[in-house]
Amino acid sequence: MTNLGTSVSERGQHASAGALSEFAASGVPVASQRAALTALIAAKILPKHADAPEIAAGRAQLLVQALESTSPSDQLLAIAESIRLGQVVKRWAGEIAKQLEPAFVDELPPMQLLTDADDRLNLSRACAQMSAKWLPRYLARSIASEETGEKARGEMIAALLARVGSLADALDDVATAFAELELSTEAPGETVARRLTRTLSALRESLVESDLEAGPDVGKALHRMIAGSLGGSRRPQLDKVQLDLSRESLLTVHDIVRTRISVVSDPDVYRVVEYCRQLCGGASWPPTLRKPLERLITDVTEALLLLGRQGQRDQLLLAQLDVLTNYPERARSLGRDLAARHPELPEDVRDWLENGRVRVARQASASATEAASSNADESIGLALQGTRRARLLHQSLFESLKASLEIYEPALIPTTKELFDLVQVLAVQMENAASLRGLDLYGTPGESVEMSAKFFNVVGDAPRQQMIVRQPAVVRRRADGAIGDVVTKGLVE
């Protein structure tokens, strides 16, 4: 026994001294080394006395078992314990991982041969440090087979995401593993659904930390992972199991679109939502799922707004509002509210949001007639600006001018009054003509308004959020009085 062993005995810790001998002894089972290492860690022998000969001998024994053991479970346990030793004596971690690389040339035995979840966690940490080609499928099978070791499952998922080209690839691997999973439980549907729920929960935690891109068809891959794993006799029957899985599925979709903005407007990414609704009965959503549903409604409306600002419409994406709400009226209301809050959207997009569909185009002859008539709208709008300005001048000038004429040129009073009356008549007629064409002015000269590229051009090169109107925009009023298309942009500075 070394001085370390003697000092331990002198402190009265005979059990620790025995553990040191057990850990260092040649030919002891790996399980015995595991128990000895646990005792040494509990007695705080490590990492302070990591350089003792007994520790070095035990470490070497674990490496031999990891590389040469003919027992699959002993090999896995030796790898896990080597990693645990590196977790305690951190300066050894990199060296231990390098020494273990030969053990990963060929695929390891199934991780579930280790019955302790902490051992599977440490084996997962070992996998996370390797780069063998077989690891993604191995990790996916381990994820699907994991029962309740949530730390181990989380480590497996993080390792999987670090070894695939995209999130879609990872989901495809896990979907395949769940589809091939063989179960002997009395309720396989409940078992698979619970594991899927735990897998999604762990996946959501990793999504935020991972920079992995979404990849093509990520929505289809997620749908296959959930719906494909629960086909036939595997459909869960318990309400709580169905609700838990649906909640995690909805939240997973939300986390995907909020961390991978490129897919927020892809209708397929929301495909699993409809399956979850069917899983919960199909008729309507349970009240307990209101919060995740509202999050997804926000995601979809933001995606519709993003597309709308580019003049694009996606009917399949708009239809997701029908899936996410219990009543079609709520879905239409959401579309109308979105159109009302964003008058800067093109009119065809706003009309689509309000009606829930693209209207059939008018006949060519009617369209041609309208196009010809609209050519005069800009001139009418500019004339409308002039007449409103003239009416303002009329109100401010007539009385003062009349008083002056009464003193200096009384004979001009009737002609001047006729001229001002004519201005009033022309102004009324111009207002009527503009009204027939649905034209109006947006903005008043001198008024401070929020800058909107839809309505105004900027005079100068210093645009700001609030600017002063120099010339109002000519706009078209809709039947409900709301502002529609812009005929001629105004000027602000």
C-alpha cells in the first residue's frame, strides 16, 4: 500500500483504503472498479490524489477493458467509467478521450445493456467526443430505447445534433429508430408516446443551443417522427398521454420556427399540428393546449405578414389558422385583424387576408375599362389637392379682401364675390368627382406623421420615424372607409 493508502487508514477511513486497492487491482470485474471509484469520489480522494500509483493502475485497467473486453456490457461500462474518471480529474479528460478512440472504430453494443442511467449518461458523453460514421444512427436508436434517463437522453440528442447535416436529418434518424423499436409492454402506444414526449422535451432544450440549420423538409421529418411512430396499434389511448405529446409537439414546432426563421413561412413545418388535433379527438382543441396554440397562431400570422410585405400569398399557410383555431370564424377574424393593423400591405394581400381566399379576377373588358379610367386618377388627385388648398384660402381671404374693396374699389365687389363662389362650386364638384373614383388625400401639409414608404417619398436623404408632410398622398378609399391603394405618393421631410 502506498503512502496514500496509509494516510487514508490513519484517518480511520479503512473503507476508502480498501476501495483504492480494489480500484487498482488487476483482473477485478469492471463493476467492482465502478463501485470502488464511487467510494473514492465520495471520500474526496480524487482529484487531489489523482497521481497516486493506485489511481494510475485503475485507470489503465479500465482502458484495457474498454478496448479488449469480450463482454459487451463490460466494454460499455469500462468506457463509461473512464469518462467518469475524466469528469472528476478534468485535466485527464482530453487524454482519456484520445485513448478511447480505438474502441469506436466498430459500432458499440446497444447502450441499453447498461442498466444504470448514470452509466448511459457517461457513455453518451463518450459518444459526444467521437466522430465515427455509425454514431448518428446509434445515438438515434439509443434515444428511442431510453426509458427514463433524461440526462442521458439529453446528452444523446446534443451529440446527435452535432453529428448530422441538418435538423431534418436528425429527426429522420430518430423517426426511423422509433419505427423500428420493438416493445414488449402491455400498452406499446403509451410507451412510445411517452418516450416521444420526453424526446421532444429534450430536443427543445438543445434547439436553442445548436446552430444546426433546419434543412429541407424539416416539417415532414417531424411529422414522420410523431405520426409514423404511432401508427396501427401504437396509437396512445390515455387522454393525458395524448395531451402531453400534443403539447410537446406544438411547442417543438414553435421552437423550430422561432430559432430557424427560414422555415417560419413553410406550411409543411406546421404539418404535425393537424395530426395532434386528430390525436386529441379532431373536433376541437382541449382548453389545456390554449397557450402553445396561441404561440403558433402568432408564428403563423407573423409569417403571413412577412410574405405579405413582399406581395406574396400562401393559401396553405393561411389555412393553418383554421387548424389552430376551433372555429373558422376565429381564423377569418385573425386574417381581418392582420389586414386592419397593416395598411401598408398591398391591397390584393389585404383583400386575401380579409376574405380567406384569392378572388377571381374580373373579365378582361372590365379590367381594361378600369385601367383606362384609373389613368386619370393621378390628375384628379392632384386637382383635389389644389381645390382643398383653394378652399382654405377662400375662407381666410374673402372677408379681408371684401373690406378693402369696399374702401378702394366698391365696383369690384360683385365680380370678386362671383369668383370666390365659383371656386367653392368647383371645389365641391372636384370632391364629388374624387369621391366617385374613391379618391382621397392622406396627410395634411405641416402635419407630423409616422414615415411609411407606402404613402410617402422623402425629400432629402435623412429619413426619420416622424416626418413633416409637405404634400399629401393621393389614396383610394375602400367601401368600408379604410385606406386602400396609393395612387400617388406624397412628400415628407
